[in-house]
Amino acid sequence: QAQLAESGGGSVQAGGSLRLSCTVSRYYFRNYCMGWYRQGPGKEREGVAFIDSDGSTSYADSVKGRFTISQDNAKTVLFLQMNSLKPEDTAMYYCVADRGGGCPEAFVRRDQIDFKYPYWGQGTQVTVSS
């Protein structure tokens, strides 16, 4: 069973930056899709950014140009660099991984999220104040 563990959340003022990390273990799929979801207060889960085993990335429109997803060389740590943070970025951020299908359709419908991404971390809170 894959294990994902996030870290790096915190509280910042608008315009600030944070870097989230996700340590991935017991995950053995070669062709994969990993990424980040977030859920703000009273909101639905939202896909934020994804990266596949080839290093291709995709982003939600709301974070394009501000957030960058990456991995370490060993592909055991996933990062999310968040710049120019806004109050609307306030949410619990979750690291997710798929069951080996890759990222041709990383952003899935709400009723498909848990099927596409069965592996989740415990989440890390990001709070952005105005």
C-alpha cells in the first residue's frame, strides 16, 4: 500500500510563498500520475497540479503562473512551490497518486476522484491572510 506524507504548510500573508513536500513510499508504478488536491472551507475538492512519470505537468487555471509542481531525482518526493499566494488559496492541501494510469486526464470529475487517485496523504493546511 502506497504511503504519502505531506509537510510544509503554514500561514502566510497574501503575496507570500510556501513550498509543500510529499514523501512517497511503497509506490511502485512506473507510469504514474501524482499531484495535489486542495479543499477549502465549505468547498469541493479541487485538483491543483499534476506531474507524470515523464515529468509532464498540468495545472488548474486558478494557479497557473503561480504554482510549480516538481519531483526530486529519485522521484520519492513531490513538491509544490506556491508563489504570489492569495487568500482564496487557503485550503487543506493533499498529495495524491494514481494506480499507474498516467496523467492523460489528470483533472477528473468529482465522482471519479477517488477511483483515479486511490492514494492520499493526510493533508497539510495552508492559510493565506489578506
